[in-house]
Amino acid sequence: MAEQRYVLGSHAEEQRRLDHQAAAIERPTRLLLQAAGISPGMRVLDLGTGLGHVARLVGELVGPSGRVTGVDRSAEALTVARERSAAAGATHITFVEGDATAWRTAEPFDAIVGRLLLFHVADPVSVVRHQLGNLKPNGTFVAIDFDVGSSRGEPSTPITETALRWIEAAFRAAGAWPRIGARLGSILESAGLAPVTTFGIQGYLQPGDPAGPALIAGVVRSLAPAIIGHGIASAEEIDIATLESRIADAVRQAGSVVLPPTVAGAWGNPTW
């Protein structure tokens, strides 16, 4: 089975970054899930649930008559996910510790959702193909992921472009797929799903919006060990303590709009 390689860490600062990221992409995620047909009463599996952001969102869409199971290998993340779901009164959501790339169940689901999972696995096609065994014959598999290749500043600024190059190079050096969002349709087709629908949602962060610089600097901060370890940039070049403010200054002076990664979605049904 394909190895899962998450290179951003699991420390408290990374959890905060994940919370900010989840909030930033909640609306496009919701739109993609609704377009894929996630609806009341469905039983849904959330692969790589992490802190449970997608599981809780799916829980809203399926309602109390539906059921959501989130699977993740991080016991620490699942503790947070369970606490948050309990606080929200979402008793129809449960969490299971396990490898999202290999987990199996005796009772198949109406739909399977995986957000930002395939980005981090060595063989995305094999993961999707394996998970079709957890899906009902008429069920839907939904993949949502980033296309980092769409990220840029418009007009560009040297520091923004440099930081984005660091990010993509570090992900690639660690074996991740930073542009996988553009390939989701072909991945699902290769795994045995058809017909496959796919589209992406692009955000535009205006020059005065602090979310753009914070997003870029936050990812660089989490990737810094990989960036430095793979010789992509030195700690002095990164200067993480000032990176966000330097990006913000450059963006403001240039009147640059920051385009975050496209949130891409693809879904289809088994061909068997």
C-alpha cells in the first residue's frame, strides 16, 4: 500500500496553521462537496481527517440522519477532533485511528471524501483504488486537493515568488505532489472511477489582506526543516522571524494580489 508522507509536522503551531487553513478553504470545500452530491442521510468516510475539519463539515451536510466516520493515524489529532465534535454536539460523527491509505471496513459507505490526503501519498492511484473497497457500488469518491502551481502574486514580487519556489521545491523533495489538484481527474479515472467531474476554485487576496502573507509565511515556517535539510535555502535566507512582514511590505508596495493554491475537486463512481 502507498506510503503516506506528511512533511508539515504535528506541533501546536502547525495545528494552528491547519485551523487557519481550514477556515480559509471551508467555503470552496463546501461547494465542492455539495456539487459532488454529499447530502442528508448519507453515510460518509472522511480519509485523513486530522483535526476533524472536513468530518464536521460533512456532518453538517448529511445532517443528524447521516453518519460520518473520520480516519487518521494521529492519535493526538483525533483527540482534538473528538473534543471539538463533542463540544459541537455532533454525535453522528465518530473517529477511528488508522492508516487512511490502507483502512478497511466491513460495511461500505455511500461516499468517501479525502481532502489534502493524496497530496502526501507516494501512489495516489493505488490509494483511491484500495478505498473503492470501502464504497458501495453506486457510491461516490470525492478528492479535494491543492494545485500549488496556481499560486503567485499579481503583479509578482521577488520575495513572494522566492517563498513560493521554496514551498514547491520542499514538497517535491519530500516526495509530495504540490500540483496534484490539476491531476485529480486523471487519478480517479486511472483508479476505476467514471464518469469523473472536476473543477477548481481560485481565491484572490487583495494587497491589504494580511491572510496572503500569513499563508505563505506559515507554510514556509512549517516546511523550514525540509527547506533547510534539502539545501533549498538556508535559515539566514529564510529569516522566518521577519518573513511574513517582508512579504506584507512587498505586496502592499506593489499593490500585488496574492493567489493562494487552487482548491481542486474531482469525483466519480466505481465502474464495476
